[in-house]
Amino acid sequence: MSARRAPSFIALLAPTILAACGDAPSGFAADRAEIRPLAVAAVGAAATPLCVDTARSVVRWRGTKVGGKHEGIVKLAGGRLHLREDSVVGGDLTVDMRTIAVTDIPPHEAEARRQLRSHLAHEEFFAVDRFPFATFTITGVEGGEHGIYDVSGNLTVRDSVGNITFQATAPRAGSDGVWATAAFTLDRQRWGVRFDGATSALRDAIVHDEIQLQLVLAADPGSCRAAGDERGA
């Protein structure tokens, strides 16, 4: 069973945040990424490495609960993609979970925004003090015609890892750079993102298990040089 086509792109996951189940807003997809057995990372022999431009890349998240929803972003800490003949053949991404931010609560409601952000970073959810980074390592790439790929990779969140497959679109891919997007959903429970304690079952019933993610990714040789990585020069 493979995930149905999502409107956008490449490699990551990543971070998982609150849950999602309701109707998907523009830019998100309601289709769940396929879970597969763990696999060995794809090795791009004679491939061109491109580094992620963290200033132009972002992961958006959306989660719902009974009677409401929240949205926000989390930033990438780095990563690289490997290209061969202008097609993505491998790569990896690192997401800085400490940058989790809430965007749907107005700035003047500073305390509400702070409380939700604190909840997401807390030990019972993303435990960012112990697990500051989430990673996605590409283990397989299929397709590439018209810039559409089926991407598989090992996603690590907290101390849990699972292989996921989703569709990605890279309308621009070449040795001078990649611009790509992806949208898919994940079950937060699969990565141990759940409530603890006597009331955990009730609280998990209120906050839906699925989270919707959208990745916007830019990568180019210049970002490798800016990071001092001569391999990307």
C-alpha cells in the first residue's frame, strides 16, 4: 500500500507536532505517509552534493484537537541533497526541534503562545532538551519525470525511527540548485509523541493523533561554501 499523491515535495519529514485530522488547509495534505521497514541510506555515487539553505527552507506543521487547531513552523538546522543527471538520488535533513514556533496565535496573546510552545517542547511531547534534533535520511528515490518523486527515508524523532514514503515535487533540480516542496501526514504516536500520566488517555483523545506537515526546501552549492563545507564547493 502506498500513500496517495500529495501535492508537493522532497525529503523529510521531520518533525512531528500536535496532531491533525480535520480538513487540510492550503499547502497541507491529508494523505498519510506510508510506513515501511528501516532501510540503508541511498548512496549517491558520482553525485553532485547540494547543501540546504536554512534561511529559505522551513517545515510548517498543523495539528488539530477537539474543537480547534494550531499551526506553526520549525526550522532546518542543515542537510544536503545528492543529484545525478539533474535528479535527486539521496540526501539527508536535520530539523532543529528547539525552534518550534506557534504562528496562529496572535502576538498580543503572548502568554497563550508561550504556553503552547512550552507544551510542545515539554518532555511528554518532543522533549527538545533531550532530543534537540529530528533527522530524515533518504533511503530510496523513484520517479523524477516532470520533477515528481516517490521518496523513502528513515525519520528519527525523539528516540524512535521509522521509514516513511511520500511523494515530492522538485520543479527545479540541477547542479546549480534545487527548489522542492512536500506535504504529508504522520501519526505522532508512531514516534512516541504522546501524553503521560493518569489522564493521558483522555488527553490523547482530545488531541488528534495525526499531524500535517509541509516542507519547503531550497538547496544549492553556495550554501555548502557558506557553511565552510568544501565538498559542496
